[in-house]
Amino acid sequence: MPEESGPGPEGPGENGGVESRILLKRLSQVMAEPGEGQERLDRITSMIARSLATEVCSVYLKRDEKTLELCSTEGLRKESVHVSTLRVGQGLVGRIAEQAEPVNTADAPNEKGFRYLKETGEELYSSFLGVPIQRVGEVLGVLVVQTREPRRFTEDEIHGLEIVAMVIAEMTELGAFLGPGAMEMAATHRRPFFAKGLSAQEGVCEGTVVLHEPNIVASVPVAEDPEVERARLHAAVRELRLEVDRMLESDMLSPAGEHREVLEAYRLFAHDKGWLRRMEESIDRGLSAILAVEKEQSATRSRMERITDPYLRERLHDLDDIANRLLRHVAGQQNGGAGLPDDAVLVARNIGPADLLDYGRSLRGVVLEEGSVGSHAAVVARALAIPLVIQAARITREAQNGDRILVDGDEGVAHLRPEETVYKAFHEKVAMRAQAKEVYAALRDLPAETIDGTRINLMMNAGLMADLPSLGTCGAEGVGLYRTELQFLIRSSVPRRSDQASFYSRVLDAAKGKRVIFRTLDIGSDKVLPYMKRQEEPNPALGWRAIRVGLDRRGVMRMQIQALLRGAKGRPLSVMFPFVAQLDEFETARELLLREVESERAHGRQVPESLEIGAMLETPSLAFAPDQFFRLTDFISIGGNDLKQFFFAADRENERVRRRYDTLNVSFLTFIEMIVQRCEAFDVPVSFCGEDAGRPIEALAFAAMGLRSLSMRPASIGPVKRLLRSVDLSAAREVIDGARRSGAQSVRPALFAWLMAQNAPV
């Protein structure tokens, strides 16, 4: 069609602009022509240059996260293709890739940051317009046009080039530029991908990727009929609005696990006329409905990611979620995880506890692009005993539904579409773990007793009913920590007292007479209830949390205590208050509990046959509390995770510092020994609860320091018991004392060397 071959009646206007829909129509025609790979991309750059009346059009694509390569050009020297490269952030092209924003200048050589690539011959050109090639905020490359004569490109031209760049990104995803003789560019979703993250829950698994937020690619990115695309968008928006309304009416949590206020924000966003208008305008300019939604989502994400305020940044997850819901409706996909494969591995940017519980034990593992070791999702993953890798960069960008994935929670890595050599090494590791499990199973009913006759009581941590079956199979002697807050975190409103009482009763039923220590509500810091107003604090870990919240909001604490007393149904009950920092906090909480016991008795209700009231020692201050504290408390549990971060002044959520401090540091072990000695002086039972208790060498060191009770996740019972049963505890203590006398900073090297010499199973 002659009128589509170059500038003409439908070509550049008086300002040099060209309507986006015409540009997209021409792009669609070029894409429909026969040809593969490089040939196809070259035709696109030629068409764009003709349509915008520019001498140059160039496509730069990312070779890796830091390098851009010139992959096609019309106007620059052809021999520079696949030769010229720029670092992200280098030159105008690199700046666009780094900042994901267009650059429009009539005098490029004098623009700040300009980088001249001699081999391209671009010194002839003055004007420069570059836009990012991106999908949903992820920059894949840069699209550039240039002219000899100074020229400031119009808003219409910028918008048109941005839309074409989106289509190029979509075509890249579909593999449109792959083929014989093509540059090996952007074979995203096809080649193996290795993600190095952090371990939030040990374990290994192999499975099939299930994306929590499906990566939807438009097979037809150009709107052949704008009216049809508008109708698709409007129908999807109606479905979205109905969906949000249903969630609000049923008071359910959103799929991101956020609270009712967020659902109200979802509703406002879904009904926002400006949001809908911008997507309609993109369709009118030639984009399909899917790409119109993606374009708006990319723009929103780009703006939000520049915001430094933590609370506003969190809203990005809400905006992403509502846009992803709309994308699913436009694409005709179902929400949620219906029809999961038997070996599902969930891949997501982030996820809340309610969503993770919805998937439940049907998951083999979880890989998150964000997340933290102390997040709600991590707690749930540990409870479900499924491997969890967090902070796995780009995993949601690279993964596709149905991909094969290997998850190594021990090392904090994931392998997408792995090569055969990786498969082989991974399967060898799985086989070794299976053999170890057989050994642990054989030890299940044997005590954790050292060679010299010292018995260590091994307890398990729990927080869900799903944990309790492990009590009978892992070899634990009871539940040393039951996290009651999980039942609050996964609901959209405060659980009723009767519901709490029923739940606690079922927990005790499932324990079958074994001791269960219930920790009262531990919220604040990183645990914010969905229906509780967020408290903006400079340092939440040191702020209004745990027992401080309970003592200030006594109605909630009283209701939970009443539920615990009623749930016991006359059976022995152990209650522990979290984050006690000083004597008066424990005295007040203890007195409140005892008053509730008397109130229950006065009303003729059954009270526990025995009651133990304890405290978690998570702050160094409590170790130096007055003697009266140790006389009052029935037991103490050292909360190792918090205590260690306060002892070393190292935030356990900060990867830069948390791994710098060793649990087997001499000063920390000496502090643990001091706590044990104070407890022994008043005949107060003391245990250690936390991640370190479940690490065999650390558990041995704690036992050597005098601790006779350790509480850990169920999967750690076997490895810890195996090591303890193979060593002489008094000999281990001599090794530790020798390391301390030598002036060593940590006893780990000496203890590890001794264990190796003993052929101990470390």
C-alpha cells in the first residue's frame, strides 16, 4: 500500500509528528512480513526512521543487567551492530536504561553525559530522542531516533515512540526476533536462569513454576479494531469492580494479604476515571487492551519506585495487585491458584501470610523477589516446612508458568530451566538429604542424651494447626513456642474470643498431653495486623510492639487471656509474655492474667489445673532485672533472634550487618551463660528459642553453656538430636573454654575442628 510506505498523506504532520495508530499499523504490517530475527528487527528500525522522518533509528538491547548492545540501526554504520556497547548509566542511552525515562534534546553532543561511539558515525547527528523498551516497568533496552538538523521532538512523537517500544518489548517476549542467524538477544524465558537470593527456610525441591502474578504477554499487541479493544477493557474493568466489591462485602483479605483500608483503596483505584481514560487513550493510539493496561502499570510503577517513603512504596504492591487483576480479566485468565500442578513452586514478588496459607501444603516451595527472613510469609513457610528463597532478583521477570525450577533453600538459590549438569548435582543433594531423613526417623523416639549422660529437652516451634502433626513425627517433647499472632495476622478482623478459645483447645487436643507454651500476641515491628492502624516509628523493632501493645491495649490482651483459659478446659496451661524488658511489665501482665483466672473461677467457669506464667528474654535489660523478676516467673525462654540483634546492635533484617555477627561469638556465649546462671540461682527453668537453636553446632554450644531445653522448627529436631547423641558434652565445654582462654573472637573454628576430629555428624 503506497500510502503506508513512507511519509505521505498520513505521514509526519507540520510539527514532524505522526499519529501513534499509524505508526503501530505500519509496525504490524512489518511484523506480518516473512523473515526472522535480525532481518525483522532491521525492517522495524527502517520503518520507524521513515515514519518519523529521521535519518537514524537504533535499537539497543540489554545483553545482561549492566550492558546495552546496539542490535539494529538505520542510519548508523552497519558494521557497528553487535559491536558497539554501553554500560547502563553511560551516555544518553545508558541514562535512559537506568532511569526508565525518555531523553529529548535538539543538541545531543552538548547534553550532559553524552557518550560518543566513534564506530557508529553518530557525530553527524544533533537531535536525539530515546525511550526505554520496557514491559511492566522492566527495562529491556532503548529505542533511539536521531536527525542531523537540530529538532525538538513533539509530545505526540515521544508518545508514539514509547508505544512502539512497548510493542518491541512484547515481541521480544514472544521470541519474534529469534531465529537462524539472529543475534542471540533476549531469549528470555528460554535459557537457563540462576537466581541467587537468601535462605528464609531450608530444604530443597524440584517442581513446576506457578506465578502468583502471571506474566501475561499479548500475542496481538496492536489494536486491529480499537472499538473491540475498548469493549474488552470496559468489560474487564466491570469484572474488576465487581470482584473488589465482593471482597469488601465478604470482608475477605485481598490476595496481597492487605487490610480493609487497602481494599477501599482498590475500589477507588478501580473506579478512577483518569486511570480508565489513560488506558482508553492508549487504545485509541493503536495499542491492544492488554498493552494499554501494561503501559499504565509501567508508568505508575516508574513513579512509585522513585518515592523514598516506606509506606508509600508499600502501596506499590497494592497498585500492582489491582493492575494484575485487571490484566487477568482482560486476558480471560482466572485469579488465584486454581488447578495447581502436583509439584507447584510458587514464584512471586512478595506474598502475605493469608495468600500463602491459601496455597498451603500443595506447594513444594516458594521463591520471592523481595521478602525478609522475619516476614509473615517466612514464618508461614517454616510452619508448612516448605523451602523458601527470598530476594531472588529478577525471578518474576524470568519465570513463566510451567517452567521447571530447582529450589535450594539451604543455599538460598533457585535454578530456572536448569541444564543437565545442574539437575545431576541437585538430585545427588536430594538423595543425600533423603538418607539423612532415614537416620533422623530412627532417632525419633530416643532422647537427646549426650555420651556423658546429659539430657537436653528438644521442643518445637509452631503457629498453625498444620504444625501439630509434626509433634508426633519429629521427635519433639512438646511445643516450646506457639505463636498465637499468626491467627490474628491471617484474618481481616480480630478473631472472636470464642473462636480463639476453640482454636487453643484444638491445639491442646492435637498435642495429646505434651506441653504447649502459648506466647501471647506478639505484634508490632514487622508484624502489623491487617486491621490495625500502622504506627509510623523511626525504628519499629525498638518501638511499640509485643507486651507494650498488650499493656496499652488491655482489652485485646484480656480477651486473649480469657480465650486461653477457656480453651485449656481444665488442662495444664503455660503462657509466656513476649519482649519483656523490665520487671514492672512482667508484674503487670502476670497480675492481669491472675485476675482473669479469679474472674473465670468466680463466674463458675473451669480454670486450668495448673498454670505456668513465663517471659521471653529478648532484651539484654531483662537479664539484669531485679531478683524479684526471677522469683516471680515460672520459666524463661531466651528469644534468640531478637536478643542477638540487640546484643550486637545489628538489625536482623539488614543483610549487610546481620551475618557479620556469629552466634558462637565468645561475648554472646558468655552472656548466655550468665543468664543460665541467674536462672539456676532461683531454680527457674530456662530454654533457648530461635533459629540458632535448630543449628546443630550452635545447639551443642548452648547445651555446653548450661541450657537444657531448646526449641526449634520441627525439621531441625533430627539433625540436632543426632549430633547431641554423638558427643561428650563435658569435652565440648573444655573445647569452648579453651577457645575463650585463647582470646578467640568466636569458638566456632575450634568447636568445628574438634567435631571433625571426632567424626561427629555436623
